[in-house]
Amino acid sequence: MKSRLFLSIFSMSVLTAVVSCGKDKPVTSETTEVTTTKDGAMYAVDTMNSKIEWKGFKVFKSENTSHFGTIKFESGDVTVKDGKLESGKFLANVASLENVDLKDDAEKKAKLEGHLKSGDFFEVEKFPTASYEITKVSEGTGDYNTVLDGNLTIKGITKPVQFNANVTVNNGEVSIATEPKDILREDFGVKFQVPVENGLIKNEVNVQILIKALEKNK
């Protein structure tokens, strides 16, 4: 009898563990195959003159409010082949996230930045960086001369993201300016939502990548 009871408890424990593991399973990453190469001249990202500009929105009834700011780059490099962008990978320092629109109210600015860096949003203590690796470079149309396909990683979750961009290569310098684009924050595990009475936070976060890179050994 004791043996049967022990087996029954053991079986229930194993089943509970399996179910729990299933619930805690992380989001599966999706990536695009990298078709670019490292052939060509190497350029290092000028982190002092490169940044990500972000804008988030809150919607309440018919009113729209927003906050905007910047994130700095920690490192990065691009490759140029035959005078054209060939590849690139960039590492953003999410802990550098800064709000701009509240610059005249230090208390509110610090409170917002602290919240965005907390576990409710980007959890920078656990995920201090985000990255974007270009997987394909194509010719653009209209206002943007280049199309960049790449893998965007935020909070350890990777998704393929495409940007229209203007790219120039001139006198040992590469400049990349992407078209502002909406990224779905919930796709990357940023799912915090305030109570309805305080105004919903939109899933879309608008981002623009601005890169300046300088040729190495020059």
C-alpha cells in the first residue's frame, strides 16, 4: 500500500514538473539566415555619434500622448564591398536609455527612465544590451536607397525585422539612417500594461537607427 502511495505521489510530482516546465518555456526565437559576408573594408561604429531614437505612445479615449528619447550604441561594425554596404552588426546599450521630452522635469524623467529599465519593460539588469545583425542588403526605392533585412534581438528574443534606409559611403565614413519604423514590443516580451483608467500603452514602439561608422586603420 505504501509502495502504491509513493508511486502515485511520485507520478503526480513528475507530471507537475513537466507542466510547469511547459509554462515557463521561453519564446522560441525566429531568425533569418545571414547571407552577407565579411569581405571588404571594415568600419567601426562611432558610438559617440550614433544612436537609436525611440518613441512610445499612450492612448486614452480620443487623446494621444507620447514619450520619446534615445539609446546609445555599445559597439558595432559594418563591412563595405565595392563601395556599397555589405554587412553589419550593432550592439545597443539598453541601460543607456534616456528620455528627452521630460528633460525639464528631472523627477518625472528619472521615474520614467527607471520604470522603462525595470522588469516591467526592458529588464536591463538581466538584458543590458540589444542587437541587430544585417542578414541581407538590397537596393531600395523611393526616398530610401537601401533595404536592410536583419535579426533584431531584445530581451533574449530574436525576430527578423526589415528597415528601409538611406546609406552613404564617402571618404572613409559610412552613414546609415533608417526610416522610422514601428516595432511590436510584445513580440520581444515587453508586455507591461497599465490599468485602463490610466490610459493604455500601445504595443507599437517607433524606432529609428542612426549610424555613423569610420573605416578602421585610417
